[in-house]
Amino acid sequence: MAEASYDYIVVGAGSAGCVVAARLSEDPHSSVLVLEAGGRDEHLYLKMPLAFLKAMPDPRFNWAYMTEPEPHLDGRQLPLPRGRVVGGSGSINGMFAMRGHPADYDQWAQMGARGWSYADVLPYFRKSESSWRGEDTYHGGAGPVAIRPIDSPHLLHRQMMETAEAAGFATTEDLAGAHPEGFARGEQTVDARGRRVSGATAYLKPAMGRRNLDVRSGVLVRRVVFEGRRCVGVEIEGEDGPQVVRARREVILSGGSYNSPHLLMLSGIGPAAHLKSHGIEMLHDSPGVGRNLQEHPCAMLEFNAAEPVTFLNQLRWDRIALNTLRWMFTGTGSMATQVNSCNVVIRTAPHLDRPDLQIMVNPIRFDAAPWFPGIRAVQDHVFWAGVVQLHPESRGWVQLKSPDPRDVASVTLNTLAEEADREQMRRAFRTTRRIYNTPPMADMIASERTPGAQVESDEDLDAFIRASCYVAQHPTSTCAMGMGERSVVDSELRVIGVAGLRVADCSVMPTVPGGNTNLPAFMVGEKAADLIRGRSLPRAELTESVAA
């Protein structure tokens, strides 16, 4: 049987891969194949925004990766949710719409990622989005990704904004605008019909009517195929054994920060000694592949509510049923939104040049469950605050477990390895505690539930954080772009040392942005598609300076 052939092959239909495939297929003279190991994204849980709480832990939609025992977290293994469907993790995540701080992208450019400064990437953020704010200097009004404010009547947003001012922090109307710091209303990738927006719904599905676009789900890519040092296709797991699909122009890896480096190493591109230890013939010694892994560490504070005022009230069974019907027919109500009442992005020390702390302000307990009088008792009302470190210095790694493509990668986040990170987490924890102990928020709190007000010393805080720390599901930087010895791709996302192969996903980011990474993934996909086609949007002309 003759080998199939396409102009472009995109490996992975996550947020960035969906963008790349849709944009490349706009050219009717170019054929595009998308290969996704997961399944389709048709389930109700993947459409209803609040149902992400059910979708994320479900093994039908989540690959359910785990870290190796973490050396600085008491040897615990952390769960690493990753989307197992078309749309990738953007089909199961919390839909939070953030970009990070402009200085994050200027730092990329300073590290050697030319053409990736804030002025360079802002046009691609604008191109990707259709903001409820309309089109302006910072926002797009006609892009595929709908962005709406989080609906907050039941989320106690006003009280937290008043607390910000009382605690001495700024508020802002727009964290993606001229003042990207402070307490603000959260935003989410949800459309006007109240449905989740993912790379699949925004980019890939609208393009699937094109005759030049072929999307295949449930397909495992075993390795990238080379002739000499040129990539000519991929080997996939076929019904009758391995099968090669050829690419006439390029292969683009968009498997994410765990799977893209894993596939490179399986294909002979990676640290020479590591490849040799698994019996893989080296094509190119690239010591940065799988290294430089970054994630946002999180800790959790919980407070007992003084009155039954939390979002738990909306989880009574009859209200869930009524709001589900409301969502189905009108796209509104509590099922059409996130449960975050306020997005807090602040500095924990005055010398810092940008925010280092994000607080996920949730007016509901972490383990909230539906209830109904006389059948299942309502839980205690609890406020939950997620303390997120935005710029960790610790670096982890992704390695092979074996040369078998069906074995998932070995992931060590190495969270809190650096003393600077441990110090920052203490500072962040104390800052968050101070905010919640400031009226009017303090007036709504009876006591600190977890870890408890008695946990105050550095030693006690460190022990609590080690025992309970989790991560924000924002892995980046394992195929980082730049010009140094450990750079994996250049500034046009071409894999260094070979031809015809690029990476386009969060793994190419030199550092993790200071916020949720789904919008940055869309931006990477948009810019990657232009780079592949040899063009670029003009840099943004910012007449209003962005606050430092």
C-alpha cells in the first residue's frame, strides 16, 4: 500500500495544534493532516463550563499523568491532568482567560527569542480573540476565541474588590490592558451561548469542512521519520502495525510540554547520554530537550464561613437541575460560568518588577458536592484561596521511561527545589492570609480552616506547603526557543539541528508566563502558522505605556 502524503502534518490537536492546523488549511493549495491520540470532544461535560469540575478528573477525557516522586515535596507524586480529547487540555481546563504580564514576553526576547517581545506577540493575542470589551489597543473583537467576564452574582466579587482597597492593593478593570496588576474581575473562554471555547471549537471544527484538512483522532504517533537530517513524516500506530505518513513540507509537533519532548527523544533528538541509555540511535545531540520544565506551584488556604453564603448554595440538586435547563436553553446561569469571584495578580514585595502571586479566589470549598435536604446533608460553607507562584526558579525535567512509544514520559517537576521559591511561597501565603483577614472579607470568615492560624513559623509553613502543594497545570519550556546551547528550537520554532520540523505549543516558551497558559498557547499557534508561511503581523504600536 502506498504511503499517505500531506504538505503538513500537525501532531497533537491541543490548543496550539488546532490553531496551526486551521490556519495552514486556509490555503486551499496546502493539505494538512492532524493526528490526535485522544478521542472526540462531544460530551456534555466538555461543553458546559461549570462541568469542568467533572470533566477534569474523568479518565475518558484526561490522560491522568503523574509525576515521579517529587524530591522536595516529601516524595509525593502529583497528578498532572492533560486533555485526552481533540482540543487537548483546553477542552477540560478551567477556561481562565489570562495572558500574563507584558514583561514576561519582553524577557523572552531578552533571552534570545527574537520576535517574541510583548509588542511582537500582542497582535497575535488580538488576532485570536473576540473580547466582550470590543476591539481596542489591547483586545481583538473578531477573533475565533470568545472571551467573556465571569458571571459573579453568586460569587461575592464586590466584597473582594472592597477588601483589595482596604488591604492596600490596586484594582484594575483589565489585567490584559494598560494596568496588568491588581484585583480584577475574572475572564473566561466562554461564548455567547454559554459554551466552552477550546481550540477544537474555535479553530478546528469550523475548518473541518475544508477538503484539504484531515483530522484523525485516536492515533498514536510513534516517532518522527527522517531521511538524513530532514524530517519527511511520522510513523503512526496502525491497525496492521507501524505505518509511515509523509510530509512534503513540514511536521509540526504540538503535543505539549510533556509529549513534544518525549516524541523528539523517541526520534533521536535529545540529550545524547539519555538516548544512549535507552538504546535510541542519536540523530542530534540536543541537551535542552525535556529540560527547563516549569510549572506554577500552588498552595491552598481555606476559611470557615461565618454565614452560609458560599456558592455551595447553588449546588442543591433542584437548583443544579434548573440551572442546567437554563444553560441548555439560554446559555446563562451558574452552569455557564466559572466559580472564581476575583482574579488577583499582585506583588508580594515592593522591589519586584511584576506580580509574583496570583490568588484564585473561590467562594466555595475545594471538595464541594451536590446536596439536598433530607437526602444528602449540605457541607460546611468554606472559602478556598489558591496561592499560585507565578515565576518559579526551580526547573524540572521530562525523560523517557523506555524506548516504547506507548510508555508515557517520566516527569519530575522538581517543585520548590530552590530556596528562593520556598521563601516566595511563604511570602505569598502570608500575603493571602492578610488579605482574607481584612474587612469586609474578614467579616464573612469565622476562622481559618486550613492550615489553621497556629501555622505561622517558616518551618511550619514549609512543612504544610510540602505536604499539600499542587500545581496549576501550566507546564512549559521543555523545548525552549532561543540561541543558547540548551535551546531546542530557534525563534521561528524550527528544531535546531534538523530540517522540516517545528514545535508549536507551550514547550517552546523560554519561561512560564505569569498567568494561565491557554491564551498564550493560542498566541503561539497563531504566530507559528504565520512563521511557517513566511509572514508576520506588524509589531504593536503602543501609545499608552503599560504599567510596570
